[in-house]
Amino acid sequence: MFRTKKGKTNSGPKVTIEMEAGDLDKKIVQIQNYFAQTEDLMMQKLACSDQNCALIYLESLVQSASIQTLVIDALLESSPDDIEQKLTAVEVKKSSDLIQIGKYMLEGHCVIVTESDSTAIVIPVAKSQDRAIQEPKGEQIIKGAHDGFIESLSTNLYLLRTRMTNPKLKVKYLTLGRVTNTKVAMIYMAGFADPKVVAECEKRLSSIDLEYLYSTENIDEMLEEHPLSPFPQAIQTERPDRTVAYLMEGKISIFVDGNPVALILPITFFSFFQTPDDYNRRWIIGSFYRLLRLVSFLLAICLPAIYIATVSYHSEVLPIGILYSVKVALTYVPLPPILEALVMQIILELLKEAAIRLPSPISQTIGIVGGLVIGTAVVEAQLVSNTMIVVIGLTAIASFGNPVNEFGTSLRVLGFPMMIAASLFGFFGISIMLMLIFIHLCKIETLGIPYFAPFGPFQGKENFKDVLLRLPLWMVNKSSRKAEFGLIKQTIFGRWKRP
């Protein structure tokens, strides 16, 4: 007799298979109905000694050779009492829960159903189609390792484990997405990461309620505490060496299966100006380029606004020679400086977006020829001045110089309100906007960590090591690796209202 028992557990409804001898066909039908009669669900009946059994699996997810060597050959040689002992797979499980059996099959397992046993035997025979480990194109460096994460979660963990052979590296698995059932890994160093931050991060991950989890960006969007802030509140990286460095600083890394990206949090504002290149060359050179990136932050936000304020309100600050050249260039330009800047910034973003979407050979042509042709044409047509072309070009270079592409995009977006303020109030408008930006940076937090630490709030001179400058390793106090976690506010844990 065949019957299905339904119950309720903390994880949702539970369906168990309860069958007596001779119900093999009904067991098969129940599994087929669970998978909506999909045509890649394969079933093969076998004779195991004096009873019949069935081997069921999803053809698209399993390795055919492994099924033959690990399962079928063992079944043909086994008796009803020693089927599990004859199976040579690494891990053999048993389950009578139909939902759990379906989950195993969707992960690349095959199922053996027998007449005499009310439970099914589950064997891992998953197919592996991982791409080769390559250097990430978006985070290329001059010196250092040239490998990057791929879409396989197990391979990404392997890349971390080989760099950090330490038993304190801890991995916690979660399943997110009601429909996709995506596997997520939260990784941190026990003893380095603050337990309160780890507990809060795990709590927020567990509270995420999504039907579909496509990428790491979905988790980033659900975890950020200030969704209206123009600044990213987590770092996404494809570099294992960079991830290991953040783990050693007490940060948490989150991986989504099927995505070659690690999400790092909590982070501070100054984390976006650090790169593995800083530590793969002499400290003087690393410090110089880090300061250069900080200068580029101000240039990307303020340069077009400074030009607009200067030509509109404060032309007396320019030397007479430069002032003459600028005024002559603006004589026949019909557009006011604010419209000049806005039009050129929008054209720049369009060229950038087109270069990303097109195939590589065509995108290079669009970027070079399109930029030169459009830049030359608008100047010859006297729609834009030569000085504005120079200003917009320098602004683009400054924003592209940031190691994190998303942060550079945020800088270009912030340039628009800065230009509007400069066109209305001149240098005073720029000062007000900069003051608002820095107030905002001092106000926001990530997992209870001040975003603008160690400057806002001020945390003492010991916490400034390796922030603005890349100091020599022998000068950096080992105990300072958790310095930025010293001002965790208990109230922030109760204020976070999202998923």
C-alpha cells in the first residue's frame, strides 16, 4: 500500500515517502510527478539480487561515467542487505523526505529506490563544467598573483584555503531564494572578526526573503543600510589575494554559488582606495599612488564644478593669460558653462556604456574614434569650448583611476549635483556640497562600523596606520588589524529594518 504523509516543520511543509514492499512503480511515479514529468529525468530499473530497484537521476546534472562505475556496477554485484557497503562513492546518504530527495537530485545526486526499503539511497555523481581559473579582467594588477574567482563555490573556497592554511578560517552555508535555492557561503576568520558583527551579518542574511537570487549584487542591495546613499557600502572583488587580506583584517566575505565575486563587508570609505598593487611594491611607491587616488576622488567630483564656478562667477582668480584664452574660447559658444558640462558628461557616459556592451574589437574603435570624432566635431562646431573638453577628459581619467569601478561611477554621479551647485552659487555652492558629502560620510555605518573611520569619529593616531599611506610592514602594529572595529555601536543592530 502506498501513502504520503504530510507534516509541518520549521523549514516548511514536509513530505515523506512511506511505502511497503512492491510499491516500486508508485515510488518512481511520485518522484516523476515531483519534477513535473521533465524529460531529462532518467530512470533505469535494475535487478539487485532477488529484488528490483530503480536508479533515478537528472541527466543534465550528473556524470554518466560516474554512474556506471560508482553505482550500476556496485548494484549488480550487491545483495539487498549490503547495497550501501558495495557503493564506492565518497558519501552515501539515505532519506525518505521527497523534498530532500528532490533537493539532492537538483545538486547532482542520483537516487536508488528499492522495493524492500521505504527510504531512498542518495549518491553524489555531479557533473563538473567549471571554467579555467583566469585573471579577472576588471581587476588586473602589475605584480602579484594572476588568478581569480570563478563561478564554482567549491573552487573559490579552494583558492582561499590554499592561501590561508589556518584552522580559524570558518565557513557557514545558507540557502537563499525561495525558487532558486541558491547556496551562499559566509566566510570569516574566527578570532579576527568581531563576534557581534558576525552574528549581525548572519542574522541579516537569514532574514533575506527573495524568490530569485541571481547574483552577489542582490545580497549587497538587501544588506546595505543606506540605500539612498550614492556611495557603495560593500566591496565586490574577484581577487583571492584581496579577499584574504580583508579576512585577515577581520572582515566578512560572502560568496554566491554561480558568481565569481566575493562581497566584502563591513568596509570603510578608505578601503576603496587600497589595492593589492600597494603591497606588491615598495612602500614609498604604494603610498604615492594611494595619495594620488585620494586626489583623484576630489578631482572627479569637483573639477567640472570648479570650471563652471570660475568662468561664471570668479574669473578674477585666473592669471590674465589663462583668462584671455578661456574667454576667447567661450566667445562663440552658445551654451552656458553648466549645459556644456552636462552635455559632455552625458556623452562620456554614453560612450562608456556603448564600449561595455559592444564586442571587444568594436568597443575599442568606438572608444577611440568615437571620442576623437565627437570631441573634435563639437569644438569645430563651437558648441563646446576646448577648455571644457580638457576638463571633462581629466575628470573621466580621475574617476577611472579608482581601483573599484562602482566607486568611480558613484563619483561621476556626484559630479552632477556639484555642477548645479557651482552654477547657482559659485565656490560657495561647491563648499556647501563638499560639506554635505563629508557630513553624510561621517553619518553612515556598515554593520555598526563608522563608514568614514578613523576620521569620523576620530579614533586616535594608532588607527591611522595604513589608511592614507601604505606604511612599511615593520611599522604596522599587528594588533591594529581590528582597530576599525573598536567603535561598534549597539544601537545600530536594532535600527536595521530591511530585508
